[in-house]
Amino acid sequence: QLQLQESGPGLVKPSETLSLTCTVSGGSINSSSYYWGWIRQPPGKGLEWIGTIFYSGTIYCNPSLKSRVTISLDTSENQFSLKLSSVTAADTALYYCARAIVGTTGGYYYYYYIDVWGKGTTVTVSS
Amino acid sequence: SYELTQSSSVSVSPGQTASITCSGDKLGDKYACWYQQRPGQSPVLVIYQDNKRPSGIPERFSGSNSGNTATLTISGTQAMDEADYYCQAWDTSMVVFGGGTKLTVL
């Protein structure tokens, strides 16, 4: 059974770079069937999509975060990573990594849904 | 940018039917999915591609999507269904979540 585990510092100083890694077990990230993504949830608030990467290297990012986000794959370690630069208190959140299924019907209607989520890791931005 | 709107809260009595809606411009022309998030837990997919249920999700969960509105329906609601529910769609290479609806079973 596929499992995802987030790891990284729980505390990051303002203006620094947040770095998280998602380790995938029970399956390979080097697959043409799945996408791998990051979602966050500020305390007491809803879900916010950060970005998604495909094994080919194709990346989709939330436009509101795109200038600060780097997402990458490490197929040798079966991991994928998130870097978010110039963080502020507004970046304090529970960060989830996830596996997504993306496809199309008729070549026109696209679907994207997340079928596996990690447990999440809390990141606090504070000096 | 594309937006999905959900009502903040819905209440239902046990055994009754709960309907949670998600609105967006021409949402019916896109695929919607739904996640359930119980307190302190990661979200769980309950409906994908408008109306499909993943393995292990009870039959009382169903979905529909037409016009500008997607609807998650929970028939015979149980106390264990009390949770936050989020709709989500894909629009021009971007994932969009609704703001979430808190379902209270009382």
C-alpha cells in the first residue's frame, strides 16, 4: 500500500527558505500514471494547492506562489521535494504531500484528483 | 483566476440526507471531486470525476455536477460523517479547492 511521509524543519525564520521532502514507499514515483503534489492548510483554514510535478519533470504551480516555489523529483531516493523561498508568517501551515491522478476524457475534459495523502507536517514561520 | 464557492456550514439530523454544494463558473464543464477531512486527519477522497466513489467509500456518498454547481449528497447521514468537506476542480493547469463546508450531524 502506497504511503507518503513528509519531513523537514518544523520552524523556519522569516525571509528564509522552507524545505520539505516527501518520501514515497510502496510504489515508485517514476511512473507515468501519477502526479505528485504539495498542498498546505493554514491553522483553522482550508486547503491550498501549492504545486504538482510529473515524472517527466512537468510542473504546475499555484500562480500566487509560483515565484517562490521549487518542486523537484529524486527518483533514486523515491522522493519529491518542495522549496518555498522568502517565507513569512502567512506561510505557517500544515503541509501535505500527495499523489494525484490526472487524465482526460475525449481529449478535452481534464480531471485531477488526489487519491493518497501524507499525514502532513506542521511548519511554523517565526523568528 | 478560477474560484469555487462553498457554504461555510451545513447541519443535518442523523439518518437524513445532507447536500453540500460547490459553485463555480461553468463548473459542469469540468470534473469535480470531493474530500472529507475529519478533525486532526488528512483529507480523504470520497467522490472523483463528479460521481465516482473510490473503493471503500460507503454507497451513501454520491455526487453530481451540472451547470455551475457540483453537489455532494450523503444519504442516511451518520455521526461519523461529521467533518469538513472540500470540493476541488482542475482549471487551466491549476488545481482549485473550494473553501470547505463544515458538516454538523445533530
